[in-house]
Amino acid sequence: MKNWLFLLLSFLGSLPSVAQQTYLGMPINYQEENVGSYTLLAVLKADSRHPVKTAKDWERYGRPATMNLFSQWVYGKTPQTTVPMRFEVRNQNPNALNGKARRKEIVVHFGQSSKHRMTILMYLPKAAKPVPVFLSLNYFGNQAVYPDPEITITDQWVRNDTAVGTKDNRATAVTRGKHARRFPVDTILARGYGLATIYYGDLDPDNNQGFQNGIHPLFYKKGQTEPDSSEWGTIGAWAWGLMRAMDYLEQDQEVDAKRVAVIGHSRQGKTALWAGAQDPRFALVIANDSGEGGAAICRRNFGETFEHALTSNAFWYCKNMMLFKKDIARLPVDFHQLLACIAPRPLYIASASKDLLADPKGEYLSAYHASEVYRLYGLKGLDSNKPPAVEQPITGRHIGYHLRNGIHDILLYDWLQFIAFADFHFYGKGR
């Protein structure tokens, strides 16, 4: 017995501790006591020449200065030039999902070439109109969102994933409904909301091919072959696509365009935040497990850092961001300031207890510090710098938060909190 116990303890002692773990070949910290000290940037001092004391000051000075910093150094500048757009509505079924829904696909054509386009898949509740809508990107094509055999299968490049069934970077009928657990369409419809979703690869495939195979070339100047140092990366392109989807939703008579919630998970959560900060037409903004480059405070040495993020996915950001890869303390912004730019619109941040890579506490603290701007408007944000217990959601205010039990994912529990938050802000407590 003693020998068995000795061998077990020896084996356990040989395992790497949490503090010794690595990610992408670099050390990564998962212990709060090892975070160390850091100086958090004051959310109301992005423009040092003009003190921000009121909501009017924030809108006139603070918010524009903060957004300019994120454009210049983090996500890159979104082009202000417009491209011609044409909406082609197709594949309509007024009795989809056994009569529970109206379904349609909207192909948004950009420019004069048939090459540049995105397809919005939309499900709306059968009876009511116009209806509020959750707008989200998806990872493997619209056909993976729901096992509906009539959804058009994407012909774009997709990531290979054996669980989803993609192979040779292509989607087939095997992938139908394989990500349905992340999009509880039946629940969304039953609660009176629509879902609009777009495959993010329609806008820019999630691989580093020199910005040649997405929408970036639509905006290149003569002779240009890639974005300049301060021009948008891939997150910027994805966010631009969400804003163009909003252009369509505004003219769809079946949609309540004043009640559109933009939502995203993981890298799409980063995208939803950037789209929501840029475009005030989004009435509500939701980011789930968005982590580094999303909701989390980047100056905390916990979980993924920008050194990790820029090693694996530098193309998500503008090239200027590489200047801070080894010294994030020099970055002139942090991500509580991004959340603040969404004020006064409702904002919901969600984390998962075992998703340490995304730094759940850092996501919460970011929302807590962003609350300072919400208070300028007389709105209630987060009151305590102590995160709530697992699955004790904070709702009934303009910044909501929950910590779900489990890993990096977006599940029915998350959606139920998002829907309840939307109910509160779109319809009031009595709905």
C-alpha cells in the first residue's frame, strides 16, 4: 500500500503545475496570485486635453479619442469609402421548421464582382412581425447552424474539423446542423426573437493568406496588395460585415431594426464588441468568452496574452498591434475602454469558469471599470469589483454578466441569459 501511494504521489509530482504550463511554446499563467501589479488606464482620460465629467463630454471628447486609439493601434481603421451593395432575397419558406418559422437567405453582393458576397440566413417567428433579431457570425457555414436540408451549403473555404465534418477545407451535407447546439433556434423563436447569421468566411477566411481572399481587396488603392500598418485586419473585416448586415435589416419590413442585438462567441465575441462600438444602430451588444482582444483586460498577466495572440493570429489585428507584442503596457488603450464605447447601449459580457485562457475575471473587471462611463448617463453598471459566483447572473441593469460553469463554448444556458437581458431592455421587466 505504501509503495502504491509513493508511486502515485511521485507521478502527480511529475505533472506540470498550473504555473508551469505553456501555450504556443510560451509560458502562460493560470494563477491569480501570479498576475502581479499593473496600471489600468483611466477610462475617462483618453483625451488628455479635455476632462470628461459628463456624458456630453464623453461623447464629444472621450469616446472619439478612445475609438481613434483602437482604430490606430488595435483593430485597424475601417474604410470610410462605400462599395455598391445589392440584396438578393432567395430560398424563402414561410412555413419552415414544420410551420414554426419563416426562413430566407439574403445574398449581399459587394461591388461589381460576383466574387465578393455574404449570405445572411434568417429565421423569424411565424406569427409576429416586425420582430427583434439576434445577429451573429458563425464558424462553419450557415448550414451548420440548424439541420434544415434547405439551407444553402457554403462554397467558401472552411476550417477542417472532424467533429463538424469539414474536409479539404470544404463543407458538405455532412456538416448540416453540426453547430446547432451553439444556435438554439427553436428557443430563440419561441421567445419571440429572430436569428440572422452569416458565415464569417464570406467576409474573410480565418487563415493568413495575405488579405487576398476576402473583402480587403475591394478597398485597396491602386497598386496596394495588403492593408497598411494602421488599416483593418480580419476582425475589422468581420465587423464591417455585421454592419452591412445591419444595412439590410434596416430595410426589412419583417425586422424591428431598432431592436437588433449583435452577439458573438470567442473571436466572434471580439468582433461583436468592435462592431457594436463602431455602429450605434446595434441596440444591444453581447460578447461570450471573448478573452484577449475582446472583453478581457490585456494588462493582466493571466491566460492568453497578446504575445500568444499575435504569435498565432496576428492577422486578426492591424500591423501596428505588433509593436506591443512584447510590451503590452505600452499600448495606449485597454479593453475596458472598448466596452465603455458601447455606452449608453446595454452590454452583456459572459465567461466560463474553466475557460482560463480567456481570463474570466479579467472579462468581468473590464465590464466593471467600463461601468464608470455608464454612470455618466445615470445608468447602472456593475457595482462590485468582485465577480459573481458561478451561474449567478447579474441582470436588470445596463451591463450584465454571468460566469457559466464549464469550458470555452456558447450553450443554451448562455443564450437564456442573453434572451432574458434582451427582454429586460427591449420590453421591460413585465414581459
